[in-house]
Amino acid sequence: MMARLFANRIIRGVMTLEEVPAMWREQTRALLVADGYYDQGEE
């Protein structure tokens, strides 16, 4: 699901390919925090 979102943004020119890894980490961490795997303060 996230991969499609990123692909659409890249195609539209909203994001560059270089931005994807950082965004991916940020989104993945946000999902894990939301699911309770990480506390907000943890790295």
C-alpha cells in the first residue's frame, strides 16, 4: 500500500526518489508506534 502511494507521488513529481527511504522509515515507524510496538520517545 505504501509503495503504491510513494510510486504515485514520484510519478506526479511530488517526491523524488531520494526522498523515499526517509519517508518510508518515517511512515513505518509511525505505523509501529500507532500499533504499540514502540513508545513515542524510543528510537
